[in-house]
Amino acid sequence: WEHKAFSLLALQAPVAHDLRFTVGGLHIAASVQRMGGLAVHIAKIARLRHPAPAVPPEVRACVEEMGQTAVVRATETQLMLRHLDHERAEALVAADTVMDELHRRLFTITQAQQWPHGVQGAVDVTLLGRFYERFCDHTVDIGRRIIFLETGQLPARPETLLP
């Protein structure tokens, strides 16, 4: 995508919709690449702790839910991109709070005084939570770009809507 986009920009000087589509596609490609990098980081944490589990029992259900949420969001992102589906894009942007709530729940558990797994366990779990949360943030960014491609306007970020 990047090579074709740069060639198009250099040789054909697109305007309006074509320029939006080309530049938006560059941003989307960068987000997809970052999502892949975050998935690799998640796998590395599991591999580093092998044969012991990287996720203690106290947070296993939360981390599993984060993983399932990330898979659902990635699948929805793939479908949205395949069909340039504006409605799916809006749903992805609106669903951002699910992973944020799981991330907060994970912090609450790891910062409790009775956390028995030491600093290394807390660091592993905190990193896993952050990687999953950023992964889903990229799906939101991609959804916002798809909305931009169709409307010419980026939807407001949720944090700008707060009082």
C-alpha cells in the first residue's frame, strides 16, 4: 500500500477524495503494522515465562477477556476494511470503552496490597494489559479513518467529548 500510495502521490497528484483515500490508507497501514508489533510483544511475554504461565490465576479471566475482545475487534476491523463499511467503523469507534474498562480492572487487581506475585508478575500483567489496550486503540483509529474517507471529517475522539 505504501509503495503504491507514494507513487500515486508523486506521479498523479490526487485531490479531494483520492487524496483522502491515499493518505488515510497510509495511516491505516501504519496502524495495522503497529497492531502486528503489539501482538508479537504479547506472544513474547508468554514465551519468556514458559513453562510457567505469564498470567497469574487472579487476573487470568480478565486477560482472557482482553484477548477475546482484541480478536473480535481485529476481526471487525478486517471486515470493515474489506467492505469499507461505514457502520462497522462507527461501531468500532463507539466500542472503545470495553477494552478501557478491562484495562482499568487489571490495574485494580495488580495494585492491590495482597498481590502475591511480586514486581515481575505485576510488570508482565501490566504490559500485557497495555499491549491489548493499544491494539484496540489502533482498531479505533482505523475506524475513524474509514469514517473520514467517507465523510471528509474525522469523528471526535472520546477524550475530547469529556467535560
